[in-house]
Amino acid sequence: MKKMLFLIVGILAVSCSNNDPVYEPYLNLDEPFDPGAHAISYTITQKYYDEEDENYQTDKLYFSGEKLIFFQYNDGSYSKYTYTNNLVSEIQNYDARRVMATTTKLAYDSAGRIIDFQEMPFSDKSIVAKKITFAYSADKITATVTTSPVVSTKTYEFKLDANNQIISYNDDEVFDYENGNLAAVSKSNAKITYSAIKNDNSYKKDLLGKEWKQNNFLLNLLGLKVTNRLYMFEGETSENLIASSTTILDDDSVYDMVVDYEFNSQNKLVKETRKHSETIEGETTDVERSEFIYEYK
């Protein structure tokens, strides 16, 4: 069974046909792009390694101040970020030809909670246009998803506890918390443990505002991405940084992840390493490793 979603590495072709043109990447990840009026304050290089410890994917994020402004993907595609009132309001996604494929627009209420998310295709007609509206009450959040050009509408409900934490998703998935940390996810049979380090290092707090944890959790639960990766996002809703997770899969195999953090003398995060292993019938095998490397200017 395939346990993780692997992205294909190599030269990007627009389709699988041998007759299709091949495009060069927009930039070399080792060379900074032209930031224009933006002064780059730091970068994050994300590296992903397979079970043979071969690097199959490398992405790079560029920040101005504390805000993400440019996300460069290994295949040559990239995203540009625009902010309104210090919240990300538009994301323009380009393919390797430097042609805009989709654009995403976000809107928020006065409390900083996301109330509208729109994903619209441009050159990439395989993308279905989506509009999601969020409505808030004391004990639940309701999301209404509308797609086009084939119009369909679906409603999702997220129940809240007294601490305003999401405790269920359409009554199908249940979330349990301990000391403000998400400790268990019913549908994926996941158990999560945490370090003593406070969860205040994520760049998403400057992407999605003071309600970034709930905003990010909602978007990811609905499969909506602001950085093109859904990667153990459950831990991001918690008070502390994730230390490990254990997931029991359908075939009774066990998938484990262990996370290590490194900080510099200014107490800034400089490296995060996630190691993944799988245990089948008592035999444990390393299956993937990822590194997030922070470089400050």
C-alpha cells in the first residue's frame, strides 16, 4: 500500500507525451530570484528523501520580513503571495512556463477568521473552480463548498468545544486534545505526542493571522492548500511543537514519525528533521526523511 504521497522529481514535462515541449525551471534553487522591491529576510529549504535516502523533492520559500512572498517548487512551478491588512489575500500559482495556472483568493472577518476561499483556474483547465464560504457560531463552523462550471454544492460541519477547538468533522472524524494539543485523530488512528517547545515558530501565523491555527486546520481538512503541501498539518493546530506520531494503517502496519528541532543562539529555528518509519509484522523499515532548513539574512 502506498503510504505517502510522493511528487515526481525530474524535468517537468507538460504532459506524458514525448512530443510535448520540456521547460526549464524558473530558477535554480541555489540562486536567489529577483525579489524586486522586497528585501529577503530569510529562506526555508524543504528537502524530502525516500527510503533509499535519495533526495526526490526540494522546495524553497522566500520571506520578506516575516511574510512568505514566494514559494519555488522543485519542478519549476512557483507561487506568489499578496497580503491585505497583514493577511494573505491572494496566491498566484504559475507553472514551469511562467504561465499563471490558478489563483486563490481569501477573505476574513473582523476577528481574523477565514470566511471566503476561492480557487480559480486560468491556464490549467483541469482545475475545478471552487468557492468556499465559512459561517461561525458558538459551537460549530459550517463550510459550504460550491464548484463550477459543473455546479455542485456540499456542506461540511466542524463542531467546537468550549476552548474553540475543532473536535469533529462531519461527525465522521473525531479529534481529542490534551493540554491544548491535538493528541488523537480517530479516522487515521493517529496518536500524537509533543515537545515542550511552544508552537510559535510557524510562518503560517504571519500568513493567516492571529487565528492561523484554526484557519490552517479548516483549510487542510477540506483539502485546500496555501503552500501546496498537506504534511502532518494536524500538529499545527496545537500549543506545542509535535515530537512524534504513530498511525495504525488499514493493514495493521504501523507508521511512525519522529521530529527533531535545532535552534541558533538567538533561539531561532534553523532546522527541523522528520524521520518516518513503517513496521510490518514486527519488522521496522525507514521509509522517508524530510528536512526544513532555515537560513537568515
